[in-house]
Amino acid sequence: MLAAAAVCPCPPLLVPEVAGGAAHEMDPARAACADAIGVLAAARPDRLVVVGPAGERQQGAFPAGSRGSLRGFGVDVEVTLGNAPAADGERALPPSLTLGAWLLARTGYAGDVTALGLDEALDPGHCAGAGRDLVAGDERIALLVMGDGSACRSAKAPGAYDERAAGFDAGVARALGAADTDALAAVDPAAAAALRASGRACWQLLAGAAAGAGLGGRLLYDEAPYGVGYFVASWS
């Protein structure tokens, strides 16, 4: 069963060492993420699962102790998933799950943690099914769902400016704030891909996991400081 969920963005700029002199610009996002994870901790789940977008070679399950690194972003920052000893020989966490593990370590989360890398191209039905599978049974599961909104909100955004981006992100923000699983399930994969919204598949996994769970939502952060939509939401 799903006990609680948090939705957080996954830009490497969340990590102050990556952001450098601009680290303060993401302070509100970091604070909102800490609040959302605090709700997960308060739910006292049997297990927390970090879910994030991943490439074809990085998708699938990652056990506690899996390691990730931000060296690819120019900083010597390594993280381990959960409080388990670092697992030798395991696949490295993809960036989204590395950021999730970093957030959990930063907030001092002490529970049992595993992770799942989700193919961004997975269709909505498969995403929902993966969510239902995650929460099947009596184990109380919390989800930390990583992913960004559109990357086309301004001329300086990673993607070219697209006038559809603001409306797309506004719809996602409303759905996340209301814990509206139907609205999340209805997010158009083609539009999300065109607008470079990396979180679409993960939000739709959450929609499948939360269907019928009766959780309420709160939107804690909704900004696009670099032309990319970043959301933080708490469901409990």
C-alpha cells in the first residue's frame, strides 16, 4: 500500500557544489524538498522507493547501497542509496536517482531505501502498472518521485522556447497539488517529450500507485528559475 509520496525535481544544480556561486538561487527548492521528505519520514513506511527517469541502460531496480556520483557535473560528490553499506559491483545510479539519494542523505532519512530507474519513453499504461506493482501487498511504501517539468519556458532554457510550456507545467502543478491521479495519468507523452519534461513517466507511475489510496496533496514549490519547470509536492 502507498503510505505517502513526495515529488521533487532533479537538476544537478540542487547540489550547492554544482551550483557554485549561484547555489542560493535554489535554496527555496531545497527547503521545499526537505519539507516533502519530512512528510515521508513522518509516515514511517516500511520501505521508501526513489523513482526517477533513466536511460535505457540505467532503468530497473537498484538495491540499498547502490552508489552514484556527480563527477560528470564537475564536482567530486558521491552518494550511497540509503544507510546500507556501499555495494561493490552494482550499477551506478543514474543522475535522477543520485539526486534522490543526495536529498535523502541531506535530510538524514534513516529508513529502508531502494530505487527504480524508469524509462522516460514508457507509455502511460505501463507506468501506471509499474506503480500498482510497487505498492501491491501489505508493505507500507513511500515514494520519492524525481523528475522535471518542461525545459522550454524561456529563451535561456535548455530547450528552445515553446509557448506551450507554461500551460503544460501549470496543468502538472495543479495535478500534483491536488493529488489528482486522473489528471496525471492523462498527461500526453508526446507533448511531454516535445517539451523535454523528464518527469512524465515517473508522475504517471505515481498516479498508478496512488489510485484509490485516498491521499491528499500539497504543492510546495512551482518555479522555473532556469526556464525549466521544477515542482515539489507532498502527498499524504
